[in-house]
Amino acid sequence: MNKLILTLLAMAFVATGTASDRMYIDENELYSSQNAFHIHIGHNEYIRTEIIHKDKTGLYTYENDITTKLDSLSSTYEKTWKCPYCHQQNPMKEKCSNVDCPSKYQVKK
């Protein structure tokens, strides 16, 4: 009986926690490529997720589904930038990795 009560409490906790972890997305700030969805967060910066959900309010993803990078002290969202010429996603502060790109931001051949 105690296990049943603990299980029900745990399920209620999980159900209430997931609703607040939703990050709603403007569909005009979303595009897909490279087997993922990229969400524009401003200034040519994007965050990546592999799962998008939809409810009556709109599109969303769970914060746990957003790709993160681990720093020595914490984990943060992994941000990328989109090359204006070839539209390839690249890690922030790195040049375009597409060797066929006409961009001045590309890695030299």
C-alpha cells in the first residue's frame, strides 16, 4: 500500500514538473536540417532540439530535449550560427565548416 502511494505521488510530481519545463516556439523562428530542429533565439544564434511537440497553445519542446554542452562549472544550451551563404549550422565562434561555401567566413581549403 505504501509503495502504491509513493508511486502515485512520484507520478503526480513528474506530471506537474514537465508542464513548466516546456519551451514554446514561434514557428517562424524554427527550421529543420541535419536531422534536428533549430530554434532562432536572436542575433543569428540558434539552439537545437530533436523533438518538437504541439498542443492547443502551439509548438514546444522540453528544456531537457535541447542540446547542451558541459562546461567545467555548469551545462548551457549549445548555440550555433547559420551561415548566410550556404545555410549550414556551425558552432558559435567557429568559421563555416563547409569547404564549398563562398562565404568569407569559411575554413580555408
